[in-house]
Amino acid sequence: QVQLVESGGGLVQAGGSLRLSCAVSGRTLSSYDMGWFRQAPGKEREFVGAIRWSGVSRYLANSAKGRFTIFRDSAKNTGYLQMNSLKPEGTAVYYCNVGMTWGQGTQVTVSS
């Protein structure tokens, strides 16, 4: 059974950076795609980005392009979402996803 454990959220000022981690157990990292999503209060969950199982292809929502990077460390079986130049509208709970499995979410709060 796949389990995802997220970490790295917190409070940051606008313009700052955070790196979210998603540690995977129960499955080999290189055998699946990983997605990142976020959900702000009162809003639907939205796609942020994804990395294919090969690690070669990566996708980012328009709101994340130029500021966010997705990568992974196969040796640690962990995926990452590097977020730079954060904006207050980026305040949300961020989730990683593999197939039908979701992480518990990590809160990101960006102050203006």
C-alpha cells in the first residue's frame, strides 16, 4: 500500500521560498507519476504541477511557471516542490498525489 507523507510547509513572507517534500513508502518512486495540488480556503483543489515516472517530463500550472520547480530524489524515494517568489494567493494546503493516494497535506501561508 502506498503512503505519502508531506513536510516543509510553513509561514513565509511574500517573495520568499519554501520546499515541500513528499516521502513515498510502499512503492518505488520511479514507477509512478507524482502530482502536486493545492486547496485554498473556500476554493476547489487545483493542480499545481506533476512529474512523470521517468523524471524527464514535468508539468506546471500557468500560475506556477517560472517560480516553482518539481523534482525528485530516487535514492530517498521522495518528491519535491520548490516554490520561489511566493505570493499571498499561494496560501493553501498543498497535497502530493500518486494514483489514488493523497498525502495528508501541508499548510503554506504567505504573508503580504
